[in-house]
Amino acid sequence: MTDIAQPYLSMIASIAVGLLVGLERGWTQRDLGKGHRVAGFRTFGLIGLLGGIGGLAPDTVAASLCLGVVAVLAIGYARSVDPENLSATTTLAGLLTFGASFCATRVSPALGLATGAATFAILSARQSMHALLRGMDESEIEGVSRFLLVALVILPLLPDAAYGPFDAWNPRKIWMVVVFVTGLSFSGYAISRRFGRDRGILVVALTGAIVSSTAVTADYARRLRDEPEARDILSAGIAVASIVMFVRVQLVALALIPRAVPTLALTMAPATLVAVIFALIAWRRHGKGGDGMEISNPLGFAPALMLAALVAGLSLAARWALARFGEQGMAVILTLTGISDVDAAVMTMAGLPPDLLDNRSAGLILGSAVLANTLAKAVMTLVIGWRHGGGRAAMPLLAAVTAAAASLAGWMALG
């Protein structure tokens, strides 16, 4: 019964593809007069039916049907073409509809319907796509091209294997740091141009820190040099990125090591509170009216390469500590790991036997990793933003480190 019903179900999917695309084309061309439309709702439904028949028929019949559809669409395009408004969208949509309907019966109904849905989505996004193009400038196009070079050309060529002393360096993972920083830098530039620089800085700090607060910090430290009038809001963004990191680490720990969360949360609470206060102070100090100022172009690779070099050095230091101290230096190792990647420290601890560390010690060690990471970002901000407001921008991080260190010392004294 299933084998008998399958061709009918596939044919229904083919017709549905045609009607779906025809719905969009008919709506878009609803104001055109009779005789000025290449194909409408019914025509696309018939194209879908022809594609379905072609998928069920022998290859010679399918080829003949395809040639017939191409000829009809070409004639329709030639007769309806307007020299002042050239567009081959409907003709290409007809060919795609035939192909998707053919796939629905020859390959899979799901594949045909998915192709039809993708075609419908692209066609219906005409206004938003055109608005996006109108809002772009030459620097954004160049930024996209450079990011694609970094992410899609160089990254796949790098080996995914350990090299160097203690097998500390993985070229692909280190280059991923460059990908993160350049991608974040470009997305922040684009968001700031469309939503205003001040709001864009905070939006990118909130969302970018979910992936990498270190990348956000490196990018904003670079912008301290290029955008002196935005130093206060950039300082607030650096503080916000660390706040997001504090919360993110606790959520990851809650999922992987729930026993460590109570101590970790109490340890991080003072640091979070201090960072929030400094972020609010920096925001109020900045005031309003900065959204109309010029936004710097984020095409430089120096901060990204600097951060990648820093990560490589820290990775070597962590591997050396592991070889030097062994399991007895677990706290030192996890703290050093946290300098470059707090999530890695959490995941490393999650993989340890539960009886190796008690709940309180686990929370304190994770707190030390977060503290080390925050201190590393403060140093990074000072170095990259040296003589350009780096000291002021690093103050929220240094204050948070001081608060976290005091909290850690208090907990250790109680122990």
C-alpha cells in the first residue's frame, strides 16, 4: 500500500512546490496588467505538475518536458521584457520550480519541498535584501571579502593537529581566534552603522561575549585608539562583556558541574557587582549624542593576530605547568587554562572524577580560572590601548579582579 501511495504523495509535493512559488510570484506581480506577467499562480502550479511528471517519467520524457518549460519561459520573458526594468527573476524561479518538483518525485518529497521553501523565502525577501544593499558601503564589502578569506580560505588549509613544545599549538584552533576577532569586529561595525554606535557597542558586547568575551575586549581595546570620543562607552562595553562572561561561566558550570555552583556564584557575586557599577559609571560619563560620530573601519588584523599570539603563549605555559606539576598542580593548571579559555577550564573539571575535588574546592578553582581570565583581559586592554584610555578601560576589570580575589581569599581563610 505504501509503495502504491508513494508516487501520489510525491506528485502532491510537486504541485505544492509550484503553488508555493506561484503564490509569491502572483503576489509580487499583482499590479502588472494582463499580458505583462511571465507566469503567475496557476502557471507555476502547472510547472510544478510538469516537474513531478518528469520525475516519474523516463529520462527522455523528462528532458523533453524540461526543454519545453525552458522554451515557454524564454518566450514569455522575451515578450514581457521592459527595457527600463530588466529582471529575469520570474524566469529563473520557473526553472527552479521545475527542478524542485522534479526532485520531489525523482529523489525525495522532503528535498523538493525544502527547495521550494528556500526559493519562496529568497523571493519574498526582495525588499529587505535591497535595503541591505542600499545600506552597505565599499568598506563593508571589503570587510566581508577579507573575513571570508580568513574564515573560508586560510582556516581550512591549516592542519588540525598538535605541534611545538609539549604539543601546545594547534594551528587551526589558534587561527580560530583570528576568525572570532575579525568576525566580531566586522559585525560590530555593521551593527553600529545601522543602530547607532553607542547602542551597537553594547549590543555587540552582550551578544559577542556569549561566544568570546576576550575577542570583544581585544576589539574594543583596538577601538580605544581609533575612536577617542567613544572611550567611555567602549569601557562600558568591555565591562559588560566581562559581566556576560561571569554569568555564562556559572550557567555552563550549572549544566556540567552543579556541585561547584554555590561556591562559584558566591565568589563571583562581588566581581559581578563591581563590574556592573563601573559599567554604569562609564555609561553615565559618556552621556548622549555620540551616535552621529564617525565609526572606524574594522579592517585591521593586528589586534586579532596579537590575541592569537597571546593564546599560543598561554597554551604553552599551561602545557608546561601540566608537565611540571602533574595532577598535584590541578588548581594551577586549571587557572592557567582559564587565562585563555574559561569554558575549557570548566569542561576540563567536568571530566575529572567527582571524588578528586570536593564541592567547595571545585568552586574555588573555577573562581580562580575566571579571575585569571579577567586579569588577562585587563592586561590586554592596557597593552592594546596604551596611552589611549587603556588604563581607564581596564579599571572595571581590575576592580572586578580585586573583588573576586578578596572573595576567594575570604573563602580560603574560612576553609
